Amino acid sequence: MIELTMEQRKAVATDAEAPPRVLDPNTHTKYVLVPEEVYDRVRRVFEADEDSQFVREVTPQVLKIFGRDRWDDPSMDVYNELDPRINP
């Protein structure tokens, strides 16, 4: 684990851009610094597969919202044609 220097901690604390972004000057790779708790929550979404507990818990809530917002209207089916998982 890399520890922030005092100067870096001050910059993170006072940086107007949130979350703070850092640049590796050698590779020009940009990074975003987020609290570990945020990273862990987001990671669960990307690592989730269709059989995971997370997906089983969240899917009914998402479908309820979609239904409320009329995503289940048959006229919305046209968007299924744009899904590369359905139409490779």
C-alpha cells in the first residue's frame, strides 16, 4: 500500500475536484482516489454475475423502478435490439 505524504494529504483535503485525480508523470496514467468503502461498493457491481447474491437482491428493486418509469412498455422493446449481448 502506498501512503500519502503530508503534502499529498493536504492536496486531497483541499482539492476542489472530488474525487481527487492524480497523474503518474512517467506513464501519463490518470487515477481517481476514492475512499475504500466507495470502491468496495462499486466493485461489487462490476464483479457481480447473474447468480450472485448481490444481483438477486438488487434485481427486483431495479425492475420495480423500471416498471414505474414505464420501461416495461412494449414500445421500449426496440432498445433490446441495441443490446450487444442479445444481438452480437
